[in-house]
Amino acid sequence: MSFLTRALPGRLLAGALALSAAVAGSGCAAFEAPKVRHCAWLDPSAEDVGGTARTAVLVDRSSSARPGARTAPGAPVPDWPATLVRRLDLAGLEGGTLSIAGFDGTRATVDWEAEAASVTHAEGTDEAKEDQRRARRGCLVERLRQASAGAPRSGRTDPLGALAATVDQLGPGEGRRRVLVATDGLANTGCADLRQAGFDGTAEIDAIVARCRSAGELPALRGVEVQLVGIGLTAGGPVPTSVQTAWLTTLWTRLCRAAGASDCRTEASGRTRKAGERAAERQVAEEPAVTFPAVSERPAGRVTTLTLPGSVLFATDTSALSPQARGTLDAAAKRIRELGPLSVAVSGHTDSRGTEERGKRLSRDRAEAVRAALTARGIAVESARGHSDDRPRCTPEYRDGEPDHAAMACNRRVEIAVTVRR
């Protein structure tokens, strides 16, 4: 018998033994701490958050942004949770609310995995605070994976509709309001439908913005900070060139500003992961694809001008044709033959960076390289000329002192003027 048992009076001993038996019969420890749900902090809050900061995170779950039948096993696909968590400052979220949703084709198909969850301040020592934030990071990844894995409720993609639904979720208030969106930006419905887009120049961007404004489809983002990441990052479908990606990022920046957001940041970068072996077995309906034309075409009277983006044909500061140029030149030669040309002329163009002399020399050398490539494909080319920045297609190249990369990319080009019979 232990010292404690010997020291207890009879009645006290009997009571202690009875309590011990009762606890043993219950199957739990008498002083066990109540169980706490691991991610309960992401549940809706009943508290009035008033003017506190509100953050919403949107995940594109449409078929173009997720593994499917078109995705080969092991191919890189967007990893939206990893992309988003790296951009969420967990300490900065504390004292505010957080909402998480997956979206696809309409404002009505935005599904909230977390709604206005209160993010309390981490407490204790620096080490304890870091432990709490590490646990919260795990919860965020879990919810973001749920949001991205949810089956699309429509066969479309509409980032503008998702942003409009998010404004309703954030509600009015004096505090900071922020929206972080992971999307490839390939809208295929509504005013920003890109299925027929040429991805070629700022005039087309201006027309899309004007169309969205006229249709009343721009979300009311006044006072909201917006960040879009992963633009152009697809999962197994057509892949945009660097010029087309620059065009896409400029388009979404312009749409964001037209909607009145207080800050607009658009990035083409994003984390990727390898598609699993069973990616092709996923039963997700394919949506209408947004395609990226290798060659744009503009007829004017008897002359049809084919435009080939410089970045598709050449590496930076060189006139040597890249391995990726072959398919584009094949397509250009095929189209020239279809037109039945009387004559063909090639001209090279640059943007405004660098000296005029250097620009003309580089443009001339690039025009000669394309001329040689077309000749090898059976196309007779009468002339090849080089221009600097004196014949821009897209202006201005600078807005408020900042370079407009879509305009610059548009101006770095090779044009093929095909004269045809009437």
C-alpha cells in the first residue's frame, strides 16, 4: 500500500476509491482538457467586426486551371494553395476576418469554404505565436485545397463575376478590404470572354474594358485592394506565349482599375505541382477553350498583314530564330499560300528601348532571318526591311511613367505584308 493510501482517513479513502472507479467506468480521464477542433477558427464568426480588416481569397476551380483529361501525368499544373499561402501574411490577418471560396462560371456559383472567420491575435511568447501561425497555415492549406478541388458548378470561367460576389461577402466598412485571387484569367463568358481574342495590342484591351463598362459587368471594387496571381497558368490546355501573357496581365490590371479598386496588382507567376497518375480519370466537364493564335491577321484592301510576335521568333537581343519559331513560321507560310500572293514583303520592328540605330539593325537582321525561313518553305519574298520604333502598333508604351509591357511586346514584331489579287 502506498504512503498516500496509508495516510488517508477511512471515509476519505472510500470516497477517493469511489471517484476513481467512476472515472474508470466512464472511459475518460477526470482532468482531460476538452477537445478543441483543429481548424475551428475558420468557422463563421457571430461577432460584429465593424471597421476591422476583411480579406477574401478566391480559387479558380474551372477545368482549364485543374488536372483533367488533357493533362498528362507528371505535367506541371497550378498549385493554388501553395501560391496563395505564400502571399498571405498570417500576422497581418490577425484582428480581422478571412473568407475563402472556389469559383468558376458565374457570380452565383461562388462557394464559400470559410465565411468571415475571425482571426484572433496569436498570444504568448514569440515561439508560441509562431506555433499558432504554423497551425493556422496548415488549416489554410486544407481549406484552399477543398476550394480548388470542388467540382465546377458550370462549364465556364468568370473572374469578374467572382469578384462581384466577393464584394458582397466583404460588405461595407471603414477597415481595409482586400481580395486575393488565384486564376489563369482565361474568361470564356460575359463581357471579358476571350475565346475570340487576338491577344494582340492595347486597342483590343481598350475595347474589352469599354464593353464591360457598357454592359455594367464591372464589380464595384472602390476602396478594395485586389491582387490576381497565376495569370496564364493553365493545366494541360493551350499555353500562352510571353507576349500573350503580358497582354493578359495588362487586361486584368486595366479591368481592375476600371472597376475602381484602390490598388491593382497582377502577376503571371504561381507555384506548380506535378499532376498525378490518375489526373486523366477525373470526371470534370471540359469548358470552351481559350486559344492563343500564333499569327494575327489584318486585311486592308489588297494587302493582308500577318503579324508574328518577336518573342515567339527570337530570344532577347538576337536575330537567330528560336526552336519554338518553327511552328509559327509553318503556320505563316501556310496562310500566305492560302491567300494566293502577288508579292510578299517582310519588315521588322522594335519597341522604344535602345537607340534608333541599334533598333533598325536588329529589326533588319530579324526581317532577313524570317525572309530566309519563308524562302526555305517555298515562299518568294521581294523585300526585307528593318524599322526601329517609328511605326508602333500599340501606344503609349509608358503610362504614368511606368512601362506598359503589353504595348512594348506588341511593338516587338515581324510583319509580313501579302499583296493579293482583287
